[in-house]
Amino acid sequence: MKLANKVYIATLLLLTLAFAAMAQSNGRPDSDPRNTAPTVGTGGPVGGATGLFTVYDGQTLRKGEYTVSMAMSNYDRDPGDADFTSVPASFQIGLTNKIELFFNTEAYRAIKVNSRRNLSSNYLPNSQFFIIGVGLTRAPAVVLAPRGPGANQYLNSAIYRPTGAPFVGYPFVGGNAGTYGLVPPFFSGPIFGFAAGTNASYGAVASGNGASLFPGLGSVYGSILPGVVLQSTTLVNNQGAAAGEGPLVFTQAPSYLPDAPFINRGYGESAFNSFDVGFKWRMNNINNAIGYGLVASYTYYTDSANDAKGFNMLQRGSSAGGNMGDIALTFFADARLAKWANLSANVGYRYTSKTKMDLPGGTFTALDRPDELQSSIGVDFPVSKFFQPIAEFRSLYYVGGRTPNAFENHPMDGLVGARIFPVRWASLGFAYRHNFNQQDTNSFDKDARFSNSVTIPCRAGVTACTPVTITTNWQGVPNGFVTSNDPHGYVAQLTLGRRLKRQTEAVNVPAVVNSVTISDTVITLGCAPGFKSRSGACNDNRTVNVSTNASDAENDVLTYNYTVSGGRIVGSGANVQWDLSGVGKGTYTITTGVDDGCGVCGKTETKTVTVEECSDCVQVCSCPTLMVSGPAGTTDPGATMTFTLSGAGSNSVNWSVSAGTIESGQGTSSITVRAPADGRVSNITATAEVGGLDPNCGCTTTASESAPVAPKPTATLIDEFGKAPDDDVKARVDNFYIQLNNNPSAQGYIINYGNAAQIKKRKAQIMKAINFRKYDVNRVTFVDGGDTGAGESTKFWLVPAGADAPRP
């Protein structure tokens, strides 16, 4: 059993026990926070009678009271994963204190069908939708075999109607039913009892007390709706060649939405589709804590299937089009469990009429609609006369003799929301709505097996019909069936009306304050920071003890109320503390009152406390702790370092340094110093002198910090060699460029020694290696070292940034 079913049964049991218990009296005095508003209904229940959003409670309007309601309701229904948006409008009036009359109409309806192939209404001859691989066309269907006046071997058989049947408009009967796979000059008429040279046509024949039979159009179970084909395939003959089309997954019975069984659009809109009129009768005394009675209503549908205009509206999803309308009778009961809690329950039955069509030859039943067994439970919490949270759970079960529904779904809805009553006669309501029983993957029994058979009378391209019987079997979700998702919905409602004046309460004698005692009448403020009281009398205690004596002639429970012009009250009851922390000098009042249920209605008393400054404050010396912090590491020559002083506060600062230059920050708590670029110093000391301190306090006014300076970088001899072959030079150049690449900011110097010819040859030898390796020649500088008399030689120098270039 699904969780929603278990919760529903448990809640009904709880309701039964609650009705058997004692509850408080539920008259309608002015102190009662609970207000009344009409139901919205939609999705099964009829709206308009007093209650919650969809559940009737035990209350009725009093004689002469009335309400007008306008709402918007969004909910989901299956099969077809249909999303309904409805705008019901209603009016109700109290005929007596126990009987109210109501009128309700669906002013607007919009339906979005997310899974059109799941619904038989989309398989009618004037319907089409997109099929992958085929395009926009009439979908294949399983229908009752067409019935002509002659011999018919497929009489009363379920026949497969292939994709792309001819378009036929309302009323369908007499229209071309298609070739059923035959290719001209061959026709489908003779195999179904029609004249030679003709195709079969649609017909209607009355049958029993249920839905009429519509040969070639509807299902074998009756009604104008055919069985659905969720998947089809290409058939092959004995030689393996394509020979017509056949169904893979299908049903003989139709699949339909009881609320909109003929909708054949992905989205349909309509207005003023139905009108409901009814009454609500509370059978027992209106002041009893437990109330019960009946709600009866009649629903009239403005659109019917009797003409093309009406049937077009039904195909927009306006309604089910029951010719005689529907009658609903619901038993309601509720219990006032507490002043702030009310429990309601309904059990009802809705008798629905059949959808009829006036066609040549008589009146036929297009659909035998199911009756509805409705049950619901709701709880509301009138926490105040302005706010009323509401929770509901309801079930709708289709019963009675009806046209079979291949994918029949019995919805179970839950609503959670609230009504806001700015005044007793007006309300705003909002609720979230959830369908617990949508046709998702979990709603199909994975162990149940389903089987259907259908006959294909002809295959495409043949000269004579050879019937083929195809059987479909599935477990769980059938292939091609699009499961539902997003079962969320909502309800929004606005009501306005008239309410009788409520019963007044007995006159209350207000409670009075007899006396108020406070512990202090004067508070002396403490000295400012840096000062103290010479006498020690200014302790800055800002808490005043307050003690109240009050009485009430009726001995009601009293609530003590304190109003202060400054500070705050700590505690509650007759004895509290008045905390004046944070207030400035001046005069402050406290007014004490008591509430016995009517508010602070009786005598109050006011006391005064004066807050004044201390008159003998003297300064207290407070020396700052000064500290200078420098850079964490070593600074390169010519780079900058930062020194920061802490503890100076807002006092003035003057900096001096032992070396380098102060570039910025002089006069502030942080300076930037640039070290000498020549590397002549190994550290720099920064000294901060703070001004503005009281000289009488003997405070330290200076602080220093030293920071190291790195020595100036020098050039490094990487390699030195004399006469060498090209390969040796290439290897040395490779090693030199490895050093350069490891020091991106360094520059390479190549000093060649020898006579002019030797230097030129050596430079060419090195450039050949550089070009061969495609090294960046801009990373090196060639220097002629002259002739030292020692012959041809070369030195490779690595010169870091800031270092002096080497000399020959």
C-alpha cells in the first residue's frame, strides 16, 4: 500500500476518535478567532459552500450573511499528465442560520496536456499530432471494425486503423474511414460489408444502457473514443520485405480524462463551462462543538456533443459535456477540538450523466462517464481572527457502470496553505496543492501482466486481405507510455461579503495599580574613559529595582505592563528591573499598568529617575605601548621596505631612518623606505617619535626597528674555455642557456679573447650554436676582450639584475 493511502486511513481513524471526544462550545462570540469563507472546490468537489479550500466544514452562514468568492486553482490529473488551471467564481447566502444557498461557475479553464498519446481523444478523425518519423498526422488506433450493410467477417472485432487515416470532421459518422492498408484500385469497403469500389465509413449503432458503439471510430467497449496505440512498427512478409504497419503496444479500451474526455489539443482554453447551484444544511445546533449535515448540488454543463460548436469546445477541454448535468450529495462533519484547532471530514457521491450526441438515426451515447466517490479530511488552525493555516487531504475514486478506462487513475490530493482575514468579511487564501497519485513509474504494478489483441485486416501493397492477429503484453509501465511528473499545483482565493455583528462579551472591571516602588530616583553616570571619580561615589550603576502592587475586583489573572521613556525592562511580573544602560543624562519615566484580559484599562502609576553626570572626575594617566614592526625578510638594494607603528592612536608621528630615503607615509603610522642601491649598508633602522602625549605622565614617546638589506649582487663566471670544436662549443652554449633560463632576470655576457680573426671566428662558432638551438640571442651580450697573447679563449658570465657587467 502506498504511503499516501496509509496516511489517509490513519487520519480518518483519528477523526473518528476525535468526533467521539468532548470539545469546547463553538458559538460565534466576538472572542472566537475562527472566520468563515466558501470553498474553492475544483478537481472533483463542487465549490461555493462554507468550508476550507476543498473540504466542507460544519459551519454555515447566518441568516442574511453572504460571500462572493473569486479563485484560481491549478491541479494535475491523469492519464495524459494534464495540468488544469481553473478560475471558479461563487456566491453564497445564508437562508437561515442552518441553511445556506450557493452558486458556483467555472469562469475560465485552461488545460495543458503533456502526454497527448496517452489519451484516446487525440486519436479521433479530426485530431492529429506529431509522430516521430512520420510528422503531423492522424495517429494509429484500435477501433471497432467498420460495419456496412453487407457480409462482414470482422463484425464486433477490434481492428487496427493505420497511421494517416483521412481527416473527418464532426460528426464523423458517414465519413471516410480509410483504406486500412489497401492500395487503390483496391478499397477497404468490401471487407467490412460496404459496396465494391468504396472505402469503409464511420457509423453509429445504439447498444444497451452504456455507451453506444461507433464502428470504425470508437473502441469495442463502446463510446466514440478508440483504443490507444502507444507504439507501432513496420510489418514484414515471408520474404522479409515491408508489408504494412502494425501495433506494438496498444489497448482495446479507450484512455480518457473524466473531467475532459474529448480534449484533442496540447493546450485548450474555455470560459463559463459549468454552473453549480446547491445548498448546505447543518442538521444540529449551530452552537455545538460537533457539527454535521449535508451539501447537495446540481452541475449544468454549457457545452454538449450535440453540435459541432459544442463538440469543438469539448475538444478544447471545457468539460465532460454530460447532457443531463451532475448531482452531488456530500455528508460533512467537523469538531472544534480547541479554540485554535478545527477538524473537518466529508464523504460524498457524485452521480454523473452520459455524454450524448444527436446524429442521423437518433441520439447516441458518446461516453458513459464514471460516477465519483469523494472523501476528504481537513484541519484548520484559527490562531487569530486574522490568520488561519489549513491542511487538507482528499481522495476521488471513480465508481459505477462506465466506459472502461485503460489507464484509469484515482487522484489523491493534499493541500497546505492559509487564509488571511484583514476583516471578518474578507479573506485572502493561498495553498500549495500536490497530487500524491500521479501516474509516475511507481504507480504501475510491476508484477501485474496486461494483454490485448487486435486484428490487422489488410497489409499494405497486397491485392487481397490476409488478416493478422497481434497480441501485446506488458508489465509495469508500458513502452511508449509517457509517465507524469511535476504534480505540484496551487490555490489562490479572494472573498468579500457581509457578516453579522458578533456577540459581545460581559463587561469587565479593569485591574488597577495600587503602588509602585523603585530602588533609586537618581543615577550618577561614571566618568569618561581616562578619568575617575576622586571621591569614588560615581559607580555608574544603572539598574533600578521596580516593585508593583496591583489588584483586580474579579481576581482575574494579571499581566504586568511597563512603558519606559528610556532603557529597557528586564524580567516580567510584579518585580522587574529597569536597565538604563546606554542612556544619557536627563529625566526618565516608567509607567506601570496591569492587564486582566481587556488590555491596560485601569489606573496606572508613573515614577521618575534622574540621570546626571559625575561632578568630581579627574584624569587617569594611560601611556600607550609603542612598537615598530618592519619587513619579514631581507630587502634587496634599491628596493622598498615598510615600517609600521602600533599603539600611537590618533597622536602625531615623526619618522627618521639610519639610511635610505623615506618615500611616503611621513606623519602617519606606516612609512615606505627605499634602500640604497649601491649595497653599502647591511641594515636600516627606522625610529618613530610620537607627539601629543601628556608630558606629566612620563610616557615613552619613541620606538625603533631594524631590517636587513641584502648585499649588491655580482656577476658569476659560468664557463671558460680555449680553442674547441663546434660540438664542444654547442654543449657549452647549451649549459650556458640552461643557467640563463633558470635566472629569467639575468643577462648573459660572452667575452671572446684573441686577435680580430680569432674573435670573429669564435663569435661565428657561438652564433652557429645559438641559431642551431634557436636560442634567444637577446639574452646574451658579446664583448671583445682583446688579444691577451694567450691565444683564442672565451668566458661565459651570468649577470643578475642590478649587478655590474664584467670587464675583459
